[in-house]
Amino acid sequence: MKKLFMLLSITVFTVFILSVSAFAQDYLWLEAENAEAVGYTIEENELASEGKLMTVNNLLTMPENEIFSLTFDLELSSTGKYDIWAVTSDITSRNFSELNWSIGEISGKADAKQCDLYTHNMAYVDQQITWTKISSDITINAGESKLVFSINSKAPGGPRTYMSAIDCVVIVPAEVKYVPDESMQRPRKRPHRFALIEMESPDNETFIGSIDTSFASGDKLLYAYDIPSPDGSDEETLYYSFMLDDDDEYDLWYLGAEMNVMHLSGTQWSVDDQEVNKLAAEPHNGVIIMNTVGAVNNLPIYWQKLGTETLSSGLHTLNIKYTYRALQGAERKHVIWADCVIVVPKSWNFTPPSNQDAQDRYPKYEIARLDARYFAEQYMHDDYTNIQENIILPDVNVLTPGGSKILGIGAEDCPVNTNGEVTRPYFDEGDMTFNLPVNAENEGVVSSYSVPASIKALEKYNVGEIKVDGELSETITVSVDVKLNTSQESDLTGSAFMIAALFDKNDTLIATGIKESNVTREITTLETTVSNTDKVDGVYLKVYLLNNRTLANKLCETKIVQ
């Protein structure tokens, strides 16, 4: 049955518009046919990436004083931990040579097979080509370097020949947690709408300890009872890289022990090696005192607003400088307790709630809330006002800056439930304004960000499909089911008025049929007839359903041409 109210279709864009920064590359996708090859040759396969792959195929000897190799030129803009994947011959098969790799002084062997992709004829037999995990968490320095794949031994099985195949290589930041599947999918780029900096993971190699605690972001809290200083000075600086998408003003929030107190190290901070290092803001900015951790002295952990910075898009460095050792206790050593720093657009008005609000949820609760907002801004581009039909739920399988899992939108006690089903108010209740929750989960902690939304009340009448029986050249019957949409307990009534009008091809009225009836919350069928008594050719029928006999109160209209 076709309802009167033609429900507004809301299409949620699930295409993530990726930002591309000139300062950092999120991943490298390298085609093997573009590498410098020794002993490998190009072969074609329509299933391969770009239709080509490199093979060593059924060779019995190696070139003199050489190994079979492919050398890729790399250029990364930031030092970090990377995973390396490649589409290669099946490393679990005895028909292929062992695959070695190296980047500078780091080297190893292919780590694990992920999944089969396609077959390729090698040594007159179809051999499986697979996604292969080359290695995990490899530290690659910024700048130019070379990745070398090589084989130097015969396959242990089959005809015992040198045999290898490499199609393409993917180098992707470990934090992306990229896992390929049976498709040739490329990694999603890292989102940078806000930045989450884990304090236990500085870029420099200073010795830093950590404490495992479910309270902390990433389940770890940076803890240093002493930082050895190479030159014997009292100063030590930790460096943290982070990315941003937009030129904007950003608030920096620090979660850690109160800075610049007698029993902890003195602390300053800056962004991008600014000449002026800044002291932390007020100890906890008057708003957040976090839960204590069950460690030495039950040291309290605070949310502290470092300050606001105008930052460009691209790569930045947060510097945390420890300027002096603890002035009291701890044998005058460097003592540090820190969890994370959040760099968030000032326009988001991010302020962690007070310590009275479920202390144990933080900071994961706040990270989930920021990830939910990120998802809302990036994926939910529609106007969620004047909703009139069920919502098409966006794809929640996305990457978020803080690593949260997006659970979806709506709630069971919300007019939009978790399946996107909309409950519209009755006409006498009026339109409904509410907050549509976007839900995210960070390491078991759930939080939400609210999107302003409204639902259009149901029209006064619920009108079914207009049904027409008979040929237009004869007497025809027109009927429609109507009922009143009301939340009132009493049997309110309304007046519905139906006109069926027959016109010729010159838009001249030939005949009409009229039916009026009082309508309640029960279904009322309005039915009328109209006859083409003059047997006029080329006629058409227009059917109107009106409220109170005026076209200004038209409920619906249909036109049938025959």
C-alpha cells in the first residue's frame, strides 16, 4: 500500500573523502614491474595488480656472482612503525624458493600467508599467488631508502628450481592495522581530524617505562622513575609526531599527573620546536580530576589543558620537555606519569566532564566520543532534520583517529532505533526535535556524540494507495483507504473528500465522481465511480483526496492515462 506521505529518502554518504597531505604519505603501493630487477622477468596476468607480475620461473642456475632480486625505491616523510605486505608466490608451498627481504640493515624472511588471490602458470603448472605478510612493526626512517626482495636458494620441492613471483608491495603504518583480503584492496588512509598521542610511545629512543592499567588509553600509562640523560644534564625531551587534516585552531589536552609539582619532574611543552617552551596550564584547568592508579603513592591523574595553537594541515611534533628532576622525594630523579595528549579542533568545544561522572570510563570514554564526532562529520553528510522515513544506516566499518569501533547511530529509546527505523509522532503531537546519537566503543567503553535531528509529524490522514478498477472507456471505480493519525484517546474525526475527474486530451472535463466521509482512527474506504458516457478517446483520470473540499488541503493526487 502506497502511503500518502511520500517519505523523504535520506542517503547517508559512506564514501570517505580522503585528505592528501604534502607532508606525509599514509602508505606506499609499489608495483613489482617498476622495481630494479635482477633475474626476474615481467609476465602478464589479467588478475594481477596492473595486469603484470615479476617472476623467476624454472631457472636451474643463478647469474654469476648474483642473486635474484627486486629493489624498490622508498621515500617516507615520517619515521615510524610500518607493516609490509606483498602479493607473492605462496611461501608455504615447497614449490617456491624462500623469500628474503631487507631495508638498510634490517632484514628477514616472509612472515605469513594471508589468503589466496589467483593462479599463475609457472614451470608449466598453475601456482598459487597469495597475499603475504612480509613483516610487522618495522621501524623505517623518513627519507629515501631501498626495499630489496631476494631469493638465493632453490625450491625444496617439485623440480627443485629457483622459482618466485612478486606482484605488488604495500607498506602501511602499523597503526592502520591493514589486513588485505581476497580483493586487491588498498589501505584506507589514516584519519587526522583530531590527533591522539600515546605518551608511552615517544619517537625518540629515550628509555621510557610503562605501566599496564585498564584505565589508560591503550591500556598503558607512561611511567618513568628516572630518565638517563646522555650528557648528564637535568633536561630531557620526548618527541611525538602527529598529523592534522586542516589549517585550524586546536586545543591540546594532556592526561597525566599534575605538572610542575615538587615530587614530579618540571615540565614544559611546545609544538614544532618553537623557541618558547610553555608551562602547562592550570593544574587541572578547574574541571577534570581523574581516577587514581594503583601504583606508587596512588598518584592522581588529571586532565590538563595545555593551551590552544594555530596549526596547519600536515605533520607536527609535540615536544614534552622535562626541565628538572623532582625537588622532593624519589632521590631527586626524573619522575613522570602520563597517559595521552588529545589535539582537537577548538571549534569542537571539547571539554572532559567533571570527575564526578564515572571516573573509570576515562580517557577511553572521551576518545570514543571524539571518534563518534569524527564519524558524524566525515560520514553523515545529510541534514537529519525533517526526517520522514527510515534512515539508511552508514557503513560503520571505518577507521577512526582514536581507534574506536563505530557501533552505529540511534538507540532503542530514541525515535530512531539502532536499525535506523523511525517512529514518527502523530499529527496532533507536532514535529519532534531530538539528539540523534552516534555510538562508538573504545576498548570496551561506549560513548556517543549527538547530532541535531528532527522528525516530521505524521500527516493528519494516513492514506492508502488509490485503486482504479475498469477501463477508462467505461464506467470505472475509484477507491482509497483512509484513517486519522492521532494520539488522542477520544475518537476524533476528520472530513476526507475524494474527487475522481475524467478529462479528454484537450484537458476538458468530461465527468466526475465525488465521495465525502468522516474519517476516524479506523480505516474508512472512500469509493466513487466515474463514467465515460460519450466514449471519448484519449482520456485520462485525475484523482484528488482533499481535506475540507479545497485544493489547498490536498492530501494526495494521482494521474492515470490510458
